[in-house]
Amino acid sequence: DSAGGTAKQGRDRRFQAILPLRGKILNVEKARLNRVLENEEIKSMITAFGCGISDDFDESKLRYDRIICMTDADVDGSHIRILLLTFFFRFMKPLVQNGHVYIAQPPLYKATRGKEEKYMYSDAELEEYRNSNPGKFELQRYKGLGEMNKEQLWETTMNPETRILKQVTINNAADVDYIFSMLMGEDVGPRREFIEKNATYANIDA
């Protein structure tokens, strides 16, 4: 609610709409259709997008050209994002196939030195800043979108002139289908094997 309220205050009402979601949506990979359609957050998205789902999906009725997933830059935020992408892929696949789905990248850090402020979006950027700016500076680590005021959220994450968006694309539908089944499905074995192989590449935020 805090992040949703701040985003509503900071948006440009002429072309941006905000749909706050309460926590994590249902994992549609493990749920029966009736449970999916009963989920309040999923019902809210279906209503807001206006284009229907599955066989009733009609892209011409989509109310927004870009659907942007804006979540915290931490593990919980990543989990919410993959739950959203799973829902889009399984029930609104053309949204992804035709380039309507994006991921917003909020900053991880803000460095303040006197009146100068610098936002950084990765640990690599922070390290580069430290190396090129010796001396003392105040560092803020953002744990969530709710920690930013409306001006900061607009400047870093919502302003088309300064924000960083990643477009979600599908190169190979069969590979994507397998990945969603493996990561989000009932079979634990392949998921455990994937995690063990890739854990060293993950940016785990304690």
C-alpha cells in the first residue's frame, strides 16, 4: 500500500495508471483454473487490462500499451515479479509475445555528497562510484519502493526520460514453457538442480 500510494502521487496522470497489488499473487502454475479466477489480485489485473484471458484474450481491447511490473529490488520483489510473469505467460501470452510487458528497475542505492545525489542500480555501479569518488559520502540502501518519496520514485523509476525499463521477450516459446514449469511447477527435483547450478550467479539480498 505504501509503495502504491507513493506511485499514485508521483505518476503523470495523463498517461500512467497504477494498480497496487497486495503481496504475492497466486502461483498459477500450481493452481486449478477456478482458484486462479477467484484470486482477487488476478481478477483486478484482468479487469484493469480489459483484454480477457486464454481463449477469450483480445489484444485489441488492451487498455494500456505497456504493462510494467514495478517491484522492490530484493528477493521478495523478484518472487512477485516471476509470479506475475508466470500469470502473463500462461493466461495472456500475446502480452509477452507482442512486447507489452516490461520490468521497472528501481535503484538499489543513493549516494549523497553535499548537495550532489547519485542513484545506482547495481553493486557494480556502487563499486565504480566508490573508486571514482574517494572520500566520505552518505549511502542509502533502498530495501523497497515504499522507502522513496513521490519525487524520488518518479525520478528513478517512473519518469520516461530517466527510468530504466527491461522489455520481456520470448526467443523460444518451448524453452520458456519448460523454464516456467521447472521453476514454478510441482516437481521439486529439476528446480533444486537448477538452483544448485545457478546459485553462485544469483544476487541474493539478505
